Amino acid sequence: MATTDDGGDMTTALQGYTPLADRFGAVVDALRPHDWDAPSPCEGWTGRDVLEHVVSTQCDFLGGHGIDVGGVDDAAMSLRADPARAWHEHDHRMRAVLGDRAVAEKEYDGVFGRSTIGEAVTRFYGFDLIVHRWDLATTGGRDEPLSGEELDAVAAAADGFGEHLYGEGVCKPAVEVGEDASPQERVLARLGRRA
């Protein structure tokens, strides 16, 4: 069983979140200063906007359940000044929250039914960490391969969103790909992205 830095057992939520956040953070660290203001695959958003979206939606979700991981306004200011540092500070707080079993296993009723805080972060917001990792890498002019497991997770999440997948502020309509498209190209195309 995986353990935390203090020797305790990791929660299931922290086990799920950690590899996603590690990979996301590696892309954040690879971006150059000018990449943050470059256009991203998300129409109308720069790289900085993508990162701000990831951080602010996590903060909003947890804050809505009475869990403080720092104010969204403070995070937005930090993201403008030093995006990579702001991400790592936020990530550190997220790990602390998800490592608390009382928080990670807290149940609530959401749009998609009964769930826990930990499950929502690893599944719903995990979807964001995977897809927006690719967005940020693309913003920086880099190729970012997604693993078969990640592609399966994104496809399953897209299935779960149903009609909400193409709602305002989520994904653009799917784009067509050729018969020889790779699994990654097919999944991203479903999300309105061209790999």
C-alpha cells in the first residue's frame, strides 16, 4: 500500500490524484515564459487561462463543500505572476486535502449522483488534468502522449458526461478524423480537439 510522506497510508483519492498531478506538473514546468500567453487549443484561452481554469475549478468545487485550499482570487493573482510556482503551491494543498480520509471520503449528492469528494476530484477533475495537460503541452509546441489508461479514463468520463459534454464551457463539438487516426487522435477529436 502506498504511503504518505509522514508514513501514513495514502487515501484512494490521493493515490488516484498523485500521478495525474505529477504528469500535469511536469508539463507546467516545461513551459517557457512566453508560452503562458500563447493561444491554447481551448478557443479564446491562453496557456495561463487553461492553468487558471484547472486551479480555480478545483478551488471552487472544494470551497463549495466547505474545504479551504486557498482563495480563487489569490490563486489567480499568483498564476499571473508565476504560473509554475502557483500550480505547485496549489498542488501541495490539494495533496494535503486529499490525504485527509475524512475529506476524501466525504459524501455528497452531485449532478451525476451520489459520490465522494475524493472520487469527484480523481474522476471529474482528473479528466481536466489529463486533457488540459495535453492543451498546455500543445500551447508550448510540444507533443504530449497520453497513455492507453488515460485515454480510457477520458473516454469513460466523456461517456459519463452525456449531453453535458458539449455544454457551454465544456467541449466544442467533435471533429472528424480519418480512418487511420490513432486512439489519441480519436479521443481528442471527440473533445473537439485536433491532435
